[in-house]
Amino acid sequence: MKLEPLSDRVVLKQLEAEETTKSGIVLPGAEKEKPQQAEVIAVGPGGVVDGKEVKMQVKKGDNVIYSKYAGTEVKLEDTTYIIVKQNDILAIIK
Amino acid sequence: MKLEPLSDRVVLKQLEAEETTKSGIVLPGAEKEKPQQAEVIAVGPGGVVDGKEVKMQVKKGDNVIYSKYAGTEVKLEDTTYIIVKQNDILAIIK
Amino acid sequence: MKLEPLSDRVVLKQLEAEETTKSGIVLPGAEKEKPQQAEVIAVGPGGVVDGKEVKMQVKKGDNVIYSKYAGTEVKLEDTTYIIVKQNDILAIIK
Amino acid sequence: MKLEPLSDRVVLKQLEAEETTKSGIVLPGAEKEKPQQAEVIAVGPGGVVDGKEVKMQVKKGDNVIYSKYAGTEVKLEDTTYIIVKQNDILAIIK
Amino acid sequence: MKLEPLSDRVVLKQLEAEETTKSGIVLPGAEKEKPQQAEVIAVGPGGVVDGKEVKMQVKKGDNVIYSKYAGTEVKLEDTTYIIVKQNDILAIIK
Amino acid sequence: MKLEPLSDRVVLKQLEAEETTKSGIVLPGAEKEKPQQAEVIAVGPGGVVDGKEVKMQVKKGDNVIYSKYAGTEVKLEDTTYIIVKQNDILAIIK
Amino acid sequence: MKLEPLSDRVVLKQLEAEETTKSGIVLPGAEKEKPQQAEVIAVGPGGVVDGKEVKMQVKKGDNVIYSKYAGTEVKLEDTTYIIVKQNDILAIIK
């Protein structure tokens, strides 16, 4: 059982607090959007979105920083995922 | 008697609480939009919507996650349907 | 004396409560928009609307579900009509 | 002395209450926009408006239903006119 | 010393109350925008404005009706001018 | 040390109160935007801005009227500059 | 470990207060956006962003003025970065 995101959407799984600490990432509170570190679980096909060609730039397994408020939480078989549009992913952590 | 959605609209039928529990999907409350699991009942023809070509990506029978607040509830012969635009469907559950 | 809607507008006549009951349609209150069942009385010519080609998809006599708040009520010779844009029609009931 | 509307604007003259009664049109109060019956006095040239080609669909002498709040009242030589964009005219009464 | 408006802007000089009375124009208060009679003092070159070709339709010396709230007042050598976009000019008075 | 504005931005230096008085310009308070007289210090390269070709129409040394609220103040080596988009410049004073 | 910004995003590192003082830049409080001086750390690839071609105009090492409220703070290995869109960078300091 898995989530297949539509168009330019991306399914993320937030990194747990422990992992976050290990990786040395601290995400301070921001007023308008809380950046979050997450792993990419599934990537939509991209294509024409709202009349504009969108090419997917992230891939499964990437660690990314995203804007929390843009996403939607979904719990599937005891795991919580976040579905965002690729445009809400700010950067890849390498 | 059935609903034929126009353009890029999709008719959904929410999965009942029992089914939701069986499938292991739990949808936690989110402030801005409540994701929902539903079955696709009817799919509009797509085509040019608001001046942009839209290709339908879901089909009758798909189980999907959608954003509740974007839709409109309609009760037809004792069944409640939700009519959403395809863009309000976030992912297909497989 | 009749109404000829401009561009992508459609003139609707709401189905009366009795008819609504007969057809088995119940329209529960929704916070943002109240869906309504109505009969299509007149259809605009479509064409280029706001710089985009619009093709009319409903025809006179269709029973449709529409979003009430988008329309404008007009009373002409004791009959109340609602003028909506085609985009405010969600589905055709067949 | 007369008003020559620019681009896609139309100069209207509201039908007087007496006339409105004669024609059998009653315009019930609506929360968002009050539809109004008026006669078309002058029509702008249309053409490219906001980057989009607009073709004028009403002509001098037409009786129309328009959305009041979109227009601007102007009093010229004791007559009150309303200047609206053609897009604020909903239908022609024939 | 004079004002050269950029792109699709127009410099207007409001007609004085006396003149307004002579010309028979009375401008009743409107809630959203107060129409105003003014003389065109200078006209911008038009051209591509916000990605769209704009052709200037008014010329120096025209008497026009404009929407007050869209403009900016500037006092230059004891004369008050109003700078508006051409789109805020509703009609030419002839 | 100097500021090189990006794309369609312009660096302005407000004319001092003394100069303003000398030039005879008085800028009355307006509710939505306070027009301001300023000298152009540096002009961005223009080019494609937000998908639209922008051609710069002001040059270093021009005296201009601009809308204050659109700009951003920056103090560099004891001088205060205002960075605006060219679209916030209403007219050139000649 | 480093941040690779997507599309037209830019990773900035704010100049410390000491440096700011040395460079003579003082950034007065503004109501809507607080301009900030920062060093460019990483630059996204640009390309088609929201359907429009964006060419990156800043490069690693540039000192820039940016609008604070548009960005997102991220702390990575004890360093705080700000991720902005290039459009939120107002000028390069040379």
C-alpha cells in the first residue's frame, strides 16, 4: 500500500527528532513558515501543471528542506507522510 | 440517475469510517485542509479548463487522498458525493 | 421577453422544493457554497472569455448542480432566474 | 455633450422605477451584487484590453441586466449614467 | 518644469468646482470610487506595460472622467496634478 | 562601494527638504501612497522580469516622482537610498 | 554537508553585526520588509520557474541586499542560512 502523488506533488517523510539531532540540523521557529527536514518517499510525474511544464528536480531518497505549511499530512499504516508540491521544497541537503 | 462532472471535476464518494479503519488510513486534523480518503465515482472529460489543457489522471474506482475544503457535497438518492477539481486530489493510494 | 446571457454565462431556473424532493436530491448546507439543483434555461454563446476560448458544455433543458454564491438572481415576469458562469456549474444530473 | 467610454466600457442609463414595474422586472436584494436593468447609451470600441482582445457584444439601445457594484455613477446635464465594463453585463433582455 | 509620465500613465488636472458647475457635471459620492472630471495635461508613451501592449487612447486637452482612488496627487509649482494609469480613465466627455 | 540593482530595480536618493522647497514641489499626504521626489542613482539592467521583457526608461541623474511604499530603504556609508521597481516611478520631472 | 537550492532559490549567510558595522551599512527598520546584507553561499540552477525562464544574476561570494521576510531560515551544522528566491534580492553591493 503506497501513495502515488499526482502531477508535481512529492510525498515526504519527516526525519525523526533523533536523526535531526544527529545530522546537526536545527530548525528554528519562523513566523510565516517552519522549514522542515524530510526524506523524499515518492515523486509525482510532473508534466503540465496549471498550464506550465514542470520538471521534477528531486528524487526518492533525497533529504530536503521544505516549507511545512504548504503540505498536507496523511497517516498510512502507522506512518505519517507529508504531501507537498515540489515548489514547496527549498533545497536538497547533500 | 448519476452525476456527470464538467471539465476537470471529479465526483468522489468518501470511504466510510469502518473502511478507513480497515485500510489503516488515519487522517489527523490539519488546520488548513483536512485530507480525506475517497473512491472516484465519475471523472470529467478534462480538456481546456480556464484556458489550459488538463489531462485527467484519475479513473473510476481509484482510491484517492483529496483536500476536503475544496469540494462541494451533494446528496443524490441517499448517497453523499463530493465534487472536487482534479487539482484537489493529492495522491492515489495503491 | 427572455434573457440572452452574454459570453460564458448560463441562465438557470431553480427546481422547486417539491421537485427536489421527488428527484431525491437533498442539498446539505455547506459553509462556503450551497450547491443547488437547477434547470438550464438559456446558454450564452461562449467564445473568447477573458482571453480564453470557452466552449459551452451544457444545453437548454439540462438539470445541473451549481454553486449558488457565484450567481445573480433576476426576477422576470414573476419567474426567478439565476445567471451563473458555466464554470460555476459542477455537474449534469442524468 | 456626451460620454465616450474607453476600451471595453459601456455607458448605461438605469431604467426608472416606473419602467421597471411596467416591464415586470423585479430585482430582489442580493448580498454580493445587486442586478440592475438598464439601457445601453454608449459602447466603447473594445479592442485589446489588458492584453486580451475584447469584442463588444452589446449595442446602443439594448436593455441589459448588469451588476451594480462594478460600475461608476456619473451625472451629466441632470442625467445619471453608470459606466461599467462589458464583463459586468450579465444578459440582454429581449 | 513639467511632468513626463512613464509608460501608460496620464497626468491630469482636476477641473475646478466652478468649471464643474458650468459644465453641468455633478459627481455624486460613490462608496468604492469617486469619479472625477479632469483635463489631460500629459500622456505617457504607452508601449509594453506589464508584458502587454498598451495604446494610448487619450490626448492632451481631453476632458475625462476618472476613478479618483487609483491616482497619485503631486503639487508642482502651485498646481496640483493627478497621475493615473490610462486604465483608470473611464470615458472622454465630448 | 555602490549598489547595483538587479533586473528592473532602480536606486533612488530622496531630494532633501531644502531642495524640495527650492524646486517648488510640495507633496501632500495621500492615504494609500506618498509620492516622493528623488534623484536616480543607479538603474538595473532590465531584461526579462517575471517572464516579461522590461525596458528601462529612466537614467542616472533623472529627477522622478515615485510611490514611497513600494520601495526599500538602505543606508550605505551614511547615505540613505531607496530601491524601487521601475514600475513604482510615476513620472520624470523636466 | 551543504544546501543545494532548487530552481531560482539562493542560499544566503547574513553578515554579522561586526562586519555590518565595518562596512558602514546600517539597515533602518522598515514596516513591511527589513532589508538585510548577506553573502551568497549557493545559487540554484534557475531555468523554468512557474512557467517563466529565470536566469540567475548573482553568484557565490556576492554581497547582496535582500528582503528578509521573503526568506526561510535554516540552521545547518551551527550556521544559520537564509533561503530566498532570487527575486527577493534587491541589489549587489560592490
